[in-house]
Amino acid sequence: MFELRVRLGEVIRLSAADRFRETDGPVALWVTGVRLVANRPEQHEWVWLEGVKIGYDGRSGDQAQILVRVSRLSADRSTR
């Protein structure tokens, strides 16, 4: 069991290392949904963050679903 700290409507900045597909690079995401992963990769706990990508200029971009490490969103780490 794990505890998540993410709010809908929050903008979360994720580094490449926070993502399952690190090659997709860093991203800022305006969160509109969170889903637990039933068939997650072994040795890690993951969640899907759903939302809208935010560009460097602050403008809204494409919709996205990003697989993120739970440790990135846990109670003892900052999500900002």
C-alpha cells in the first residue's frame, strides 16, 4: 500500500527519470486524473497521471497519459 499526494488541477513537473519512458524527457502536466496500475512493472509501483501538457511558455498542449513512479508523488516528497 502507498500514499499519494497529488491534486487534480495541480501542475506537476516531471523529470525524465520520474517517467516509465525516460526517453520521452521532462514534462509539465496539468493533472486531470489519476489511475492506479494493476499490471505495473516489477520492483516499482506506478500510477497513470492523465492531463494536459503545459509548454515552456505556459500554454496548454496535448492531452497525455504518463506512467509515473509512485515515489515521485509520495507523501514524503514534494510534487512541485
